[in-house]
Amino acid sequence: MLYYWYEKGCENVAHVKTAISLDETLFKEAENWAGKLGVSRSRLFAMAVEEYVRRQENEELVRRLDEAHADGLDAEDEEALRHGQALFADMLRRAEREGRQ
């Protein structure tokens, strides 16, 4: 792997240069989108991988939360839920009143 560094603000950030194989059609679509977005192909691929990683992290967090609450809500969670629902209902009522005026 080839590492290179560049300064980003006050910090140095390491980058890894890599090679990937893509179906030609997907490669052409990526080139097209990179042009539309005004970014390099390399930046487009980095953005796509970053988005994929974040999505996977979010899905893992949701899975872990689901597991943690699989046995239902405890009293504190129930109270927090009721409080949130009441705040949301108040917000909707205010929005309706403001919409009518």
C-alpha cells in the first residue's frame, strides 16, 4: 500500500492509495457522476465508501439498540416515551394553530 500525507487544517491526514476492479458499466456511471458532482473519481469512490461505512455503523447501532430493548421498555424508558409523545403532540397543535392564522 502506498501511504501519503497531506495537511488538513492543523492536522496531518494519512491517505492510502488502492486499486479496485469494477464492471465497465459501473465505472462509466461513476465517471459520469464524478463529472456531475465536480469531484475526481477518487473523491467519488471515497465519498461512496464513507457513506456505506456510516450506513453500516447506523444499522449496527439500531441492531444493538433493538437487542437491548428486546424485552420491552423499563419504567424510565416508558416515562421518557410518554414525555416525548406529549411534546410532539404539543408541537403539532402549535403548528396547526399557526397554520390557521
